[in-house]
Amino acid sequence: MNMPKKNEFVEYLLDLLADFGPVEAKAMFGGYGIYKQNRMFAIVIDDTLYLKTDEKTNAGFEARGLKPFTYQRNHRKISLSYRQAPEEALEDSRAMRNWAEKAYAAALRASSKKRKKEG
């Protein structure tokens, strides 16, 4: 059985997020999804943390110049609703908790919006 390889940066993030509550990382598409209560609120690609955003939180990320997560598909640039985490969040668990709470709230709102569409 192949065990997913450990990523030191992801392990560091999980430690940093310990105060935020139980979180877990799942390998996906060459990166990792970071989950709390089965809701993905962050992704890690190339050792860069991106946090979930929405119309309520995007402006705060934009004002800080935090870049959106993008990738190329069929010669088109695709942008997801995740933005790079600020440096201070990577250095301080209190700052990380603050930003993670915003990202988790955005993930909950997105999930709620999706359920309303399906219902």
C-alpha cells in the first residue's frame, strides 16, 4: 500500500493551525487540501498556502496584494476562489487562526449557497 508522502510545509501548517481546531490535510492534484469538519478551507500548492475567499472576504486579501490561485488549462488561465495567505499568518499561530477563520467562514458560505441551488 502506498502511503502519501509527508510534506514538511503541510505538517508545519497543521501544527500552526492546532489552535483553530482539528484540521487535516488530504493529498490532491499534486498539492493538498486543508479541511476542518470535512470542509476544505485552504489548499497548498508548491509549498504555498492559499485560503478560501468569497465576496465578503476577497477585498481584504486584494487590499493586501495577496495573489489568487490560478492555473493553466487549455491555454486559459483559471482562477479559483483561493488567495495566498499573508506572511504573518505563516509565522504566528494567532494570525493564522484569524485568517483561517475567515477562510473557513467563506467555505461554509459557499457550501450553504451550493445547497440552496441544489434544493
